[in-house]
Amino acid sequence: MSQETRATEAVVEFIASTTFADIPPEALRIGTRCIVDGLGVILAGSTTAASGILRAQVREDGSRAEATILGRDSFQTRAASAALVNATSGHAHDYDDTQLSTAADRIFGLLTHPTIPPLAASLAVGERLGVSGRTMLEAFLVGFEVECKMADAILPTHYRQGFHTSGTIGAFGAMAATAKLLKLDRAALAHAIGITASMSSGIRVSFGTMTKPLHVGRAAFNGVTAAELAGRGFTAGADALDGPWGFFQVLGGGFDADRIAGVLGRPWTIVSPGVSIKPYPCGCLGHPTMDAMLALVTEHDVKPGQIRRIRLRAGSNILNPLRYTIASTELEAKFCPAFMLSAVALRRKAGVHEFSDDFVRSAPVQAMMRRVDTVFDQDIENQGFVKMLSIVEVELEDGRVLTQASGPYRGGPDRPFTTDELRGKFTECASLVLPPDRLEAVLARIDTIEQVGNVRDFTTLLSAPAFARA
């Protein structure tokens, strides 16, 4: 890294100078799709135990009513706390979208989930300020871009040594979105970045527990808080991303300057390389494998009773993070390849209803998981980490062995969700909270988000009590 490179300055300038007119139409289109997906998973996540515990604690704080905690048991609290709960809900099912990478060593974009932190922040602060949908969308996309470029720039050491980028770098996305709404000047922006750098956290040891979604919730809370403090005159190191004591060096061992300086918005990451919308509510590293299993059992009409063994061949980028051999809870199941394959084998689907404690602990699932083996495959490893490659082998009781390699990632740019698939996922998620007759109204409002006069009118539609009163 060149000592002359000023990553902090590049981020400050991008946030300060970018306007809605600078955002290309394709970024606006994809951004709207990400909001559909993000709001769906927030609503679904509001039904989880983790979200319930967190909203109970926030309710006890008795903070002033600034922004809405969405979904089940909706109420209002201060903006940072609303962002905390909504973002935790948004990652609670591990169903939110995933950043793509630009190089083979970047481990699939360092597995950053880019939408939820800036979305939760821009909704909460936008509601507090009463901004328009157009202004909220601008802030969301600015935050999304800052988050993705930072995740792409930091060296892979950051992820490999155990940091969860959706928590550590997601905080900068939330900060950038909030700072845009607060119209911070350049000096305050530099301080907001510095405050965020000192608050950034999240380690992978908690994958498979309630703390993993809390990483994303804290990212939103910390980003909102950092920008608000900077707006009040709170100070921090003015070059917090740079130098030997800066964020990139301390948390990642350095960064690639040409992945952030001069390239923010050139192109917008949401357009190229793009973003993947998840087809399953679990760790994305298992999704191509699950699709391969689905194709195999469907094409050959394999019944559960015919299966003797299942083998998953993959590299370390998949086998190491998916670390649970046998799952005993739905949170563990999200990082358990044995469950992922078992759910597809048993039901030929794996949605929010399959990822439940009852299903995970059921006798058929527990028995099927014990028929699954994982095998490290050096040939797959040698192909790099930019693609999530795997091979599924199913050995049948009659001695046949059926094989299926993973294909293009469903939900990604090479195989994007259709409009119907995206709306179907939203319906699956939102119907856990909202009545059926209101789902189309929400989707219609998102489709025309640029025309919404006040975000407060929009967030009202996303709370369960509001629908109960309708």
C-alpha cells in the first residue's frame, strides 16, 4: 500500500459529493430489488427468538419514539435502537443477500451481506427526519457502495483470521447512509469514519448462534451512532482507514488501494460484479450444493428411503465455515452441510419452515444427517475461492451412485431471481407477520419508492399493529 494513498479521503469525498443523479438506472433498479428482499427478511426475522429478546430489552429503555421497529410486536424507539433491532431481524434467518467478489482470493466477497446495515440505518434515520423515499434510496445506495468497496479492498486476512465482515464493515455502510441523510460536512465525515472504525466488531466464532445476527444489528446501531455523534462535534482520528494504526492495517493486515481509491461508484458494486439474493435461509456457501442436491433428487426421483450415503466434495472455503457436523438447532443448521442436504433430500425444499428447531430435531432429519459425509477435494480447492464449487454424490441402496456438480449460483448475476421468484420469497417471509391482503400494497410501495413523499408513511405499512388496525 502506498503511503500516499488516502482511503479515508476517498470515502469522505464519495459520501459528500454523490447525488441521486450520479446513481445509474441499473443501480437504482437492483437497489429496489435489494430493498424488497431486505424488508422481507427483516419481517421474517422479527418472529425469531433473537429478535424477541432484543426488542424486549430495547423496549425497557423507554427511549423517545423516532423510528419504527418493524414486523411483529412493532413499536417506536430512537433511531439507532430501531436500526439495531431491524438489522438483527434482517440477518436472523441468514436469508439476506451476499456481496460478490472481484478476485479469486476474496472468498466470495468476504461473505459480506451488504443490504441490511445501510437499509436499517437509512429507514430508521429517514423516518426520524421525515425524508422522501428518493432521499432514503440515495442514502441506502451510498452506504451499500461504501460497504462493498471497503470489503473488497481489505486483505482476505481479515476474514480468514475470524472477523465477520457483515459486522465489521457493515458498520461503515450504516454510517455512510446515516451521514448522507444528516448531510455531514467533510470534516464531520472523517470523524464519523474514525468513530465507526473504533466501534467495528464481530467474530466468526459465534456463527450458528444468536450473536451472528447481532453482529449485523450492532453494525447498523454503531453506524447510526457514529454519524450522529460526529454530527454533534464528536471527534476521532481523521485518517482512520489509513496508515499503520488504521482500520485496514489493524483488522486486515492492509488493503489493496486500487480497489477503493478512485473506484467508488466506478462502477457501482451493486451492478458489477453484483449482488446475490439468497434462495435458502442459511450460509450462502451451501446454496450451490443444495441446488445440486435438489437437481439430483428431482431428476432421478430419489426417495429418502433409497439413500444409503450422501457425500459432499468441496474445498476449504466451504467446508471450514460450514462447521457443524450435526445440527441440533436451526441456528446450527444454517452452517451444517448435513442438514442442508438432508432437508432437500426429505422435502425437496429448504425455506423458513424447514429451518426450524422442530424440523431440525425431528427423527427423520437426525437420521438422514448421519448419512452425510464431507470430503475435502484438492482439485476443487485448486480452482480458487471466487466460486462456490462442490460435487454431491448420492449412494443408493441398490448400489448406484448418482453425481451432480454445483452450477451457477441461483440468485446471482449469472442466474438471477425472476421478478416472480423475488416476490415469492418476499411473500414467504412477510406472510409470517403481515396479512395476505396487504402484501401487494407493500410491494407496490417499494416499486415506487422514489415517489414516496415521507418514509414515515412507508414504515407504517411494515408494522404488524398497523395491519391489525387496517
